[in-house]
Amino acid sequence: MKYTHLGRSGVVVSRLCLGTMNFGWKTPADESFAILNKSLELGLNFLDTANAYGFMIGEGITESLLGQWFADGPGRREQVVLATKVYVPMGHGVNERGLSAYHIRRACEESLRRMRTDHIDVYYMHHIDRGAPTALDKKVWGLTDVDLYRPPHLKRETPWDEVWEAMEVLVKQGKVIYTASSNFAAWNIAQACEKASQRHSIGLIAEQSLYHLNQRAVELEVVPACREYGLGLVPWSPLAGGLLGGILEKSENSRRADATPEQLAKLRPKLEAYEALCRELGEQPADVAIAWLLHNPVVTAPIIGPRTMEQLEGSLRALRIRLGKAELARLDAIWPGPGGEAPEAYAW
């Protein structure tokens, strides 16, 4: 296993982060425990979850599963850098959501209880506070119209001074070590970091963003913002939901595909070129996709979400793949990004 610092912090994490979103949901408990055990054996010490994982509002299914795993193996908790998140509605009450100091404190206590630990190593804000849940929240988290409702005059986002004061209290209490962001725009990162600096606080140490070969929008401004403020970039969905994991071969062999027929038809020319390049390199498409992310010096650790032991063990191959200038240029030709960083990507 290879390791690096998480952003500008002193904490050291593995170059791959074990994502647990499937645990207790798509992956049964016994298989989840086996994957966790093997991950620890392989040296993966960076563990990512969220209070909403399990996708049953308020249940915290995945955090509870992790709590059971910690309890069943003395010393496991001390061997991992544990990250979880706050923001998504965890109940039907108007205050059981967002980034208010009220909700942050309560959500943190509930996460600690479920995971049977006295502290969270990295506490992510799962989204910038946008006041009230949106229709997209409903789609992603399975929320009802009741969950989405808030009177118009209550849709204001939480002020940064309130957010940081709540986080600072948790840090002083020893319940949170580091704070981080997820799904922030670059200007959100700048805003949060500048406000934290004014309060003489360390602020954010990491940003968790959607980033893969087929979605490179973060290269415009989020990547430069992370570099400037010293945040480690932790990409989620590095395989684009399975699209970059050799999906054409899987489909042709009648195995489960992770994309709709429409998605496959639209991307087929790119996918054919990509999978052909991977065959030429003698590597699995999933490993090349992760290796490409690791080539970016701002990236700390892509989040891998294995559903099986085979997928977990296969992911380690990405750490040994070296992509030269020629290979990177061919990947850029297949999966073109936004043209570099802003403003040069679109202006002089």
C-alpha cells in the first residue's frame, strides 16, 4: 500500500479510500465485514462513510454496521482514519437537516453513537448548505414531499460563522479532528477557507468531488482551489458508476451492466476506444481509470466502493500502473476535459 498526507494536514492516509456506501444496502453485512477485514489487512487505512448511507431516512444503516465491526475487533478503530458526513435530512423535522449548529451537533452525536466511537477523524459537510432540500435531494436520497417542504422564508442557508463555530466546538471537545467539504464549488471552498482563516481555524483539509474520466468539470476551478488552499481532493465515483470498469465486455457477456442502454449507445464510441487502449496496455479498465486520477498531484485518494472481495483486491493494481505522456494524451483524446484550468480554458 502507498500512503500520503491528506491535503496540508499531518495525518497520513492510504492512496485508496474505502467507500462504504454499499455496505448494509447492496452488500450484506457478512460480506461487508469480510471486505473491511481484508482492507485492513491490505493496508487501506482511509475509511469513508456518511450518516445517510443505507438510504433509509434516519436509520444510519452503514454507520451502524461500521460500529458493529469496530466493536467486534478491538483495535480496529485505532487503525483507520474514519470519515463521515453531515447535511442530508436524517428525520422529518425541519431541523433534522442542513448545516445549522443545532443539526451539526445532533448529527455528530448520533454518528458517534452509531459507530461506537468517541471521535470522527474527518467530518465532511456533505453539501454546501442550500437552505432546504431540492428535487435532486429527493431523487438521490429517496426523500418524500414532506421532507422537501419548508416555508419559503425558511430557505436561507446557514451563515459561515455559525457553521465554523459549531465545528470548532466539536474540535475542542475532541469529537472531531478535521473538517472537510464535499460537492463544494470552488467559490464555496474559498469562502469557507477565508472565513476559517479569519477565525484562526485550520478550516477545510479535503474536498470530496465527483471526478472521473467522463466528468472532468472540477479541473476548471475546484482542482486549482484545492491546490491553492491545501485541500486533498478525494474523488467519488471514480469509475462513473461502472461505465469505466469494462462495461462493454460485461454487457456482451450478459453480466449486469451499470448503465442504461441509452447511456451505452451515447458513449459507445468512447468506451470502445477506451477499452481497446486498456487491452493494449494489458490493464483492466477500472484500474486505468483510478491510475489516471492518481496521476493528478492534487488527488489524495480516489474512493473505491467494492461490492465484492474480487473488486477490492483488483483495485490495488491501480497503484502500480504508470501512465506516460503518450498514454495520458490518448486518454485526453478519448475523454477530453474542459481544456485546462479557468480562465485560460475559455479565455486568453
